[in-house]
Amino acid sequence: FLDLHGTPRLEFHQSVFDELREKLLERVSAIALEGKVEERYKKLEDLLEKSFSLVKMPSIQPVVMCVMKHLPKVPEKKLKLVMADKDLYKACAVEVKRQIWQDNQALFGDEVSPLLKQYILEKENILFSNDISFLQNFFSPSPKTRRQGEVVQKLTQMIGKNVKLYDMVLQFLRTLFLRTRNVHYCTLRAELLMSLHDLEISEICTVDPCHKFTWCLDACIREKFVDNKRARELQGFLDGVKKGQEQVLGDLSMILCDPFAINTLALSTIRHLQDLVGQDTLPRESPDLLLLLRMLSLGQGAWDMIDSQVFKEPKMEAELITRFLPLLMSFVVDDHTFTVDQKLPSEEKGPIPYPSAIPEAFTKFLQENRIACEIGLYYILHITKQRNKNAFLRLLPALVETFSDLAFSDIFLHLLTGNLTLLSDEFALEEFCTSLFDGFFLTACSRKENVHRHVLRLLLHLHHKVAPAKLESLQKALEPTKQSGEAVKELYNQLSEKLELRKPSPAEVTETPSMELPLPTVPTPASR
């Protein structure tokens, strides 16, 4: 019959074999679900015993692997044999690998390490992205979207419901955070927990003491604001840390150190301060504001707390509340006063200048107090977003020296460059460019490569707005040195190419502003 159809015997036997293997795989999966627990696992263990000797045979291997996958506890001897053979280990289902990993931290570390590197790289790529926009920035994606990222999904799958593996990952994240001070590890700590929460893996969520706090904070991050109800909940969790369980504060501080949490707390603080100006209320009289500061302080102190292993909340400096915040409120008042003055009839009085002096206390706070510096930077981002050029130029000099050089951190510069696109027309003014570039950016370019990169990103985006003479001097000042990294050289080359393309027609460059004006006066039927 086979000969009549011209079918080789091997092909026939192979198809029968494949069919039988499929049926066997289905049967193994069915055994794992039927009958009493002890009985079904006994059947699978017997099957594994009989088939394991054939595990290296490619045609039988899937069956052996399927049996192991459905066994909650593969015999130790078999696990060791799998672990010793690279190919077998590779072919294993993640369920079997979990059993190997939980007693082999080093092996698990080798699997997790490239994922963590990839995660940090992805975050940095977003911060240094060439697309600059105030609408789409680092903090734009919602928490739920971020958790769908490849690394978080892979880690979630690797952990499954295994508390021991989850604890190992947290330990890796704490160690790396301590070693590098890189706050993106704190983001991953929160994202991982919330990813397990999304999958309703109660085995882990119920044992992580930070679960409910993170869940509540996650909702605030989604709304980009801490409302009164959630503020009370968060306060309840912080006040509920019992004696003897202070170590939880270390984990809570790491979750509050996540840049997405800091961003939400700082934005909420600025909003509260504006509300207080309208209500004629002092900061010390607002419990909600004090709670935001308490959480900011806990987040900012995360590294010190985990490093020193002294688990208590950092002491809040009274001057922050009694002097620094009222100072910020006075800037808001200055703005309001100036706006009202501009609208008053100016028959007798000359134009009132915008206050240009910065109170010495403000500069001192930005240099010496971490929380004040964070809030001060967010206030500057706020006024830039409002296109408030006067307030921006007034406070800009205070950014040259800040606590831990926070004003030159990637996250702040990423947000600042995005917001500066709203002031793009100001780049044509010599005074504005001198204050921004010479007075701020260029003071750190030579010693901080990341600042060099951010300036080049900004110019790539806005070079057509800058006056040609200024652009030329900036191009010279930003030329990479021999020590500069590849990223800086690449950006500089891109900028040079763009400027070269604009050079051939200098007449066009000077006419650009006037060319924009006649556009609306194209002849229309009405004007003919």
C-alpha cells in the first residue's frame, strides 16, 4: 500500500511516531490535572523514571520535559543531571528552571543580570532620546503600559509564584541600587510587584509588606497627583509600621525613590503650594503638604537608609517648611503682582521691571537641602511649562550649584529640554541664549558628559531658532574633545550636518522671521 503511494517506510513510521508523541504529550498534561494529588504525581514520577534515560534523544526529549514541567517537585538527582548539561538546561521549561534556580542563586543571577542591564539601558535611551517634546516625556507612559515592557514581563514569568525567587530578585535590585545609586532599580522594584499584582499572584502579594502601599501609590502615579483620600491611606501605611518591623521602611523608601513616585509627589507639592497662595495659608498649616514632604524625604533618603541599615524616617528640617516653602510661595506672588501691574493703566508710571534678584536663602537651600532642591527644580520646570520667561531667567542662576548636582541629573535635564521647546521663540534673543547656555549648560559641559549630550539634543531640535552668531559660538564651545564618548561625537556630527545644510543660503537664514509673517496674507477671494 505504501509502495503504491510511493511513500517511504521511514516517512510513514515518522508520522505515526509524531502522532503518538502528540497524544502522549496531551495525556501527560491530562494526568497532571486529574485524580487525587498524590496519585497523579505518582504516575508522573513513574513515567519520568522510565523515560529519563532517553532525555537526550531529540524525538523523546519533549515528552520527558513535559513530564518534568508538570511535576511540582522534580527529584533532586534529575535536576542535577539537567543542570550539568547545558543543552538540557536550555530545553527545560521555566517551571523546571525555577526549581533549579531556587537553590542556585548564582545561576539565577546569571539569568537575571542581562535583563537588568537591558532595563537600565532602555530607561537611559528614553532620557537621551532625540525626540524632544513637552507633551511626550519620560513620565508620559502610564504604570500599566510600563509593566507590559519586555523585561518586567520576563522577570514576572521567571518568578511565577515562587516567593524565594521573588526575594532573590529584590535582593539583586537592592544590591545594585546600593552599588550604582541608579534610581531606575527602584522603578523596577515597584513595577515587578505591581506586575505580579495584575496577575493576582496572591502567594507573593500577601507576603510583600509593601504591596498595599505600592498599589495605592501606583494609582497616584497614574493620576500624576496625590489626592486627599489616597494621602490618608498612604499615611496610614507609613504610621502602621510596627516596632520590630522597621526594616519595611527600607523597602518603602526604595518604592518612594522610584523617579515616577518622586515626580508625582513633587508635582503634587507644587500644586498644593499654589493652592495655599490662593487660600492665604502657610505651608505648616497643611497636613497634606507635610505628608508629601514626609514621603519625598523618605524616598530621597532611600540609599542612605539601605546603606546604613538604620531603618527610621529621616528627620524633617523645620526650616524647609517655615522658610523655603514660603519663599517659593513668594515667587508665585511676585508673578501674580507683575501680571496685575502690567494690566494697570500706565499713564504716569514707567514700565515696572520683573524682580530679578534671587534671595540668597533660596540659592543656599538648593545647595544644602536635598528636598528643597528637588522641589525647587520642579518649580522651575513648572514655570518653564507655563512659558514664564521672566521667572525662569530670574531663578536659572541658582541651578549652577545644587545639592549633589541635581540640576545636572538626566531626569531633570530631560524634562527641562522638553519644556524649553515651549519657549522656542526666545532662542532668537541673545540675552536668553547667553543666560541659558553660557550661564547654565556650558558651566558643566566639560566635566559632565551627560550635560553635553542634553545640550546637543536641545540644539538639534531648536538650532533653526537660535541667532546665527550665537549658534556659531555654541558650535565651537560644544566641540567634542578626545575624551568625549561616542554618543556626544555622534550628536555633534548630526548637529554639524544640519548646520551645514543651512549655510549655503545665508539670506534665507536672516529672513526666516519675516518670512513667517506674510504667510496669512496669501490672496483670498475676498481681497481680490
